[in-house]
Amino acid sequence: MRNINMMKSLFFLLSMLGIQCIALHAQNRLEYDIKIKSSNAAVITPKLKMGTSVRPDGESFSYTGNYLLRNGKPWFPVMGEFNYERYNAEQWEQQILAMKAGGVQVISSYIIWIFHETKEGVFDWSGNNDLNKFLALCKKHGMYVWVRIGPWVHAEIKNGGFPDWLMAKNIKLRTDDSAYLHYSDLYYKQVAKQCNGYYFKQGGPIIGLQLENELNFKNAPEYEHMKTLKKMAIRDGIDVPYYSGFAPGPDKQDEFLYTLGSYPDSPWNTTTKAFIKPVYFIKPLKADDDIGSDLLGKVDANVRNNYPLISAELGAGMQKTYHRRVDVSAADVAANIFAKLAAGLNGFGYFMFHGGMTPLDLGNNYGFQESRVSNYPNDMPLLNYDFQAPLGAMGIPAPSFSELKLMNLFAKDYGSKLTETRPYFPAKLKRSMFSTDTVQASVRTKNGAGFIFLSNYQRLVSLPAVKDFQLSLNNGTTVEMVPAKPITFPSNHYVIWPYKLEMQSVLLQYATVQPLSIVNNGGTKTFVFFRDAIAPEMVFDNTTIKKVTALKGCLWNAKSGTITCDKQEGSFYFEVMGKNGELVKVLVVTREQALQTYKIDYGNKKEALIFTEALIRQEANNQWSLEVANKDGKIEIKTYPNSDVVVKSISNGVTCKQVDAGNLFSSFIINPSVGNKPSAHFSPIVDNNIAAAQSFKDSILSVFKKSKEFNPLQPGPLYLPTFHSLPNQQLYQSNYSCKPSAGVVDWEVTVNYDGDLMTMYQDNKLVYDQFNYNGICKFRLNYLSKNTADPILIQVLPVEKQFDIYWGSLEKTLDDQLKAKVKEIDIVPVYRYKVAIEEKMVK
């Protein structure tokens, strides 16, 4: 009997444990239940005081309470920051084209006062300051412009961009002080003159104006000041469709659009520890409350109701400060922006999309950069404003260029549909940055159809794969499980899935592949997706399909309307005939192919996809350039549709040969007829003038110590625009042998080194600098030097043990940074070829 009772007790305990496990499992699964509505509430459009919104050719811009309008239709803008004054004017055009190739439609740029009026009353709009020329190039290439004129801009510039002479006057800055307004108005008038002829109402590219920056105008005096600046700008002639601010303001003000921001890290933060931010949470839309906290403290990050949900500063990279050596990956950048898109964002504003170099203040033998000397809590390099941007300080593409291009291609073809959706979230949201059992999710829908956003990503936290993942989507009438069977959601992964997507007359119920682009060719469209670590599954509404053809390597289940692919990799293609006889083409590429994708227009308004590792720029109608930095100059191109497009070289000394005309893609190989073989050499230099080096360091520190922000454990950049020896330095003379040849436009140099920071000089003048954050420094030789045969002096300084610095990815090799050393220098040619991409002639 005792054994029977024990068995009963054990059975009872096991039963209770099973019930608890089921309940716990159900509770966990509830995290993925999302209630959506079959119809959305009407969008309320506020009456805002914007400017002239129609230009002579009839094009127009407007807004609703949720999104912007272009020609009366929903518009999802892709805006990227490029501080034109920080780049060589001779290369502006190529960089504008590179930004356009990356999917940018609008270029935003600070106009930085201190660069243009270093001496009171003397304005300089020449050379790299030539705003008029920059606007002309933007107009030439069909790029809109959003100017950010301050007067205070921050931009990691001393005084926030105010000239030194203005700082010396006894006036109340950033207020309605009459003297301050007088000088600001003189500056505005100069800006307005440079912009004249390029306002949207004149047929030009300027569609937006941001006034001030990071000025909290929730309170009456600041709000009145913002309105005063706007009146002044309009009076001076700056009349544009959109006026914006980048800071919190009143809930129901009617003067400015709000724009939000978010960064993967905060290099301005005083901590020297890893800083894990909640910006990767998918939750109702909020701005990053840490932006500007170095000057303002924590700010109100709430999104104001009834204003377009657009952004101005989504961190497309991260600038390094001396005390925080932040190293961000392409995924760190993209996953942050992805979370905002999932939350309801209706316009990208990347900061920075293109890096640059801050001009030197040679008159004062120092820099214009933000520093503790200028009473900021941060130190920047004197020159380097690379920002780890998609296009760096000298236009070198970073991995984030391709990563963000995935979202930009999606925004171009699906943005108008996305803007009209509303986001819905699970009842239980992720709150811990260290939670390892939750896939974050949202569904953006209109009338029950839209896109699913999923993320299992948190910067600096290694999240495991989540098993048994499945969404339950409840519209109040029916409940649908997506995907139909639970899956394992990969670690460090984020993805967009289509949900009830209308593909012409065919309805895609859902798919576990991500929408990339839509290719129009005559009357036929190809819907392009990409696959990743999750097995592809595409479920169609059978009632909209007549038949599926041309499918190879995957399985079509006509009964369930499902295509599944057991292949672990590779692209695939199929065609769907709708019930009405309409043909729909579907192409699914790999994620690696998607990262190489460009969409172009070629003859007769037809579109094609180009897959290449090279950077593509459209130079003229059907003429393009391809740029790559490698040893042999070889570029491979694949095209889709395979039968319609031909690529021809139009550069002398360069051949382009078709090597394959496969079922899906045609392949072409471009080669230079003569290879280019540059070389780099470096050798140490002994400098025994120890006393002079120590004396110079002491003199610099004596200046630094006068700042209230000085921290001896974070001394900052102890160098000047002119070369001086420093204690414990390692000096090297580097020489480069580079001879021109067909297709070569520059040479890309990679320096591998250990140490605290590295500076480079030619003729004793600083030409580049870097706070070490990953042990690698890349630069373009022609950009730095007018004569590549001239040697470059490299100075590397070591870390001192007592320094209090956040080293990020260098933490594991910190002992190496105590010993300054150049380990290796490599150099490869930068090839740029011109090609014609045309419609293949039918014989």
C-alpha cells in the first residue's frame, strides 16, 4: 500500500510539474501574442506653419500627422548627413553620387558659422566652404537638401560652431538678446544669399531647414527664441517646405516639425565602462534621451503626437572621443535603426552618413574641434571626423554602407505602403537588456496587412537563439500563427517579414524571407526578397493563384499554397500566375547577394539589379562607374534580368567580358589591361631630443589644465597642427611608390598599429590623426597628399597605465597599447571604371 501511495504521490507531483511546464510554456508564448486591428484610426493632420511647398514644375511636399507627403502621396524620406565643409570640394560630386548609390534621397548638412566668419565681418564661402557650389551639385544629381543653419549647431565643433569673436562679446547667446540676434541675422543673410536660386520654390533642391540644435524649447523663452530665429530666416529669404527642430518642444506648437535621434552608444558619456543602451528595444517610438546629455543632462524623449514621425540623427556610425573608444559594427548600427522602424518611424535621418575631416585653425595653431580646451566634456581628434560612417572621412565604404542599403532599398519600394501602417506590439515588452528568452516583435499594418519586425539583438550582449518561436496574430476575429510551425529564431538576428502583402493580383499571406526591392520591367514586376539563417517559407492565398511555374530546388504545395526550401543556401526563382492571368515574378537571393545589390534604371525606364562588391555611381544616362580597392582591379558583376542587360566598358585600357548567362543572372568580369603594383615602406626614426619633447608636452598640458573640464587621467590629444616631438613617441618615415595606370584614381593605405593615438605629418603639417579604437587606420593617399612620392611622418604615442579610458574592443590587447608601434602598412590601388549598362539588342 505504501508503494501504491508513493506512486500516486509521484504521479501527482509529475502531473503538477507538467501542468506548470505547460503553463510556463504558454506564459512564455504569450510574449509573442499581438493584437492587431483590421482598420486603423484616421490620421489627424495638424495645421503647421510651413513654407512654400510647390515648385514651378508642379512637384510638391506636404505632411500628415504621421508621415510626409510628396506630390500628395505618402513619402518615406531617406536622409543622410554630409558636412560638406569637412570634405574636399573637388570630390563633392563623387561623394554625392556615392550617397545616392547607398539609397540616400536627401542630404542634410550643418552650415557651421565658425568656418565662414573666423574674423568678424569677413565671410568666406570659397573652396570647401562653397555652399552655392555644393547645392548646384545636389540639384544636378536630383538630391534634395535639408540645411541645418544653427546658429548653434554642435557638430563636435568648438563653441558649437559660434565664432571665437562672438564668444568674446558680452552678450546672451542662444536667446532673444538684441546683440545676439543682430550678429545671427548678418550670418543668416549670408546663408540665404548662398542658397538663393536653390530653394525648392525656385526649382532647387532645398526642401527643409533646421533651426538651432539641441535647444530644449519646451519652455516659453526658448520657444519664443526658436520662433524669432524662424521669422528672421524667412525674412532673409529662406522659404522652404519644411522647418524643423532637433530637441523637445511644446506638445501642440505649430511652427516646427520634430525629428528624433538614436545612437548605438554615447561617446560623450562620462563613463569609461561598457555602456549598454535600451535603444535596441522594440517598443512604442521614443527618441534617445542620452543625446546631448553631456551638455543638457537627460532630456524628454517622448514623441510628440500629430507630427510626422521622422528622424534627423540615427547613428549611422559613432564618433570616437578620447575617453571613449567606441567601436560599432554594421549590425550595431543597423539594429538600432531597425528598432525605430519597427516602432513606427516614417523617415530615416542618418548621422553621419558620410564622414569628413575638420579644418585646422592654422591661425591659432590648433583645431576647430570640440575639446576640453573649449570647455566641452569631450576631446575629439583635431582632424578626423570619420564617425565610422557608411562612407568614411575620405569616402571609404564601411560594412554599414551595404547593411543600411538593405533598409534603404526596402524603404524606396515599400516606404509609401509602410508609412500608412500603425505599429502593434506584444502585451509584454522586453525590459531587460540581458533577457535571453525573448524575441522582440512588432507588426506594422494597415487594414490588417503590412510587415512583421523581429529582433533578437542587443549590442554588447551575446543573446542565444530562441527556440519554439511563433507569433500569434489576433485581429479580433481570427488568430493566425506565423510561421505555421514554431522555429528557432537565431541569435543576434533581426528581420522584416511581409504579412498579407499584395503582389499585384497575388496575395502573399506571410514569408520568412525579407522584402528587398521591386523590379519593374515593362508590364511585369519582380518581387525580390532575401533569405538568411531562417529556412525560407512563403505562404500564398490559394484563392489568388492559378499556377506556380519555373520553380527549381524548392517545393510547391498547391494544396496549402506554400513554397518551402530545404536547401541550406542559394538563390531561387519562380513565377506565379494570378487567377486573372497576371504574371508575377519572384526572386529570392541570399543575404550575401542582397548586401551587394544596387537597383538601377536603364533604357526605356526599365529597371535592373546589379550585384557587385564595387561601389556603383550613376555618372550619366546609362553610364556608371564602379569603384573597388583591391590588388588586381578585378570586378565581378551579376545582373538581373539575365537576358535583358549588357555591361560594356567605356574606359580606356579596361576590358569587360561576359562570362556567364545563367538561368537567373548574367555575369561580367572587368579587368584592367595593366595591373598597378604600388608599394609602401616604413622605417623607424630616432629622435633623441628628449628634453624638448618633455617641454612641449608640459606646455600643452599647462594650457589644457586651464579648462574646468580637464582630467589628468584623460589628457586628450597632446599634439598640434604642426609637428612636435613628444615623450615615449615612436616615429616612422613612410614612403609610397605609386605610378598611375588605367582605371586607378587613388591608393588605399592600411596601417596596423598599437598605441594610444596616431598622427601623420607632411612638411611638418598634420594631415591625419586617429584615436586608436581597433588598431587599424585606413586612408586614401591622394586625398592626403598632392604628391604621393613625398614621405609621410607617422607619430604613434603609447597609453599610460594610469589613464582612465574606455577601450571597447581593444580591452583584450590593452598591454599592446602601452607600447606604441606600427606593425604593418599595406597599400592597394583604388580602381574606378566607367561602364555602359544598356538594354541588350535583340537580333
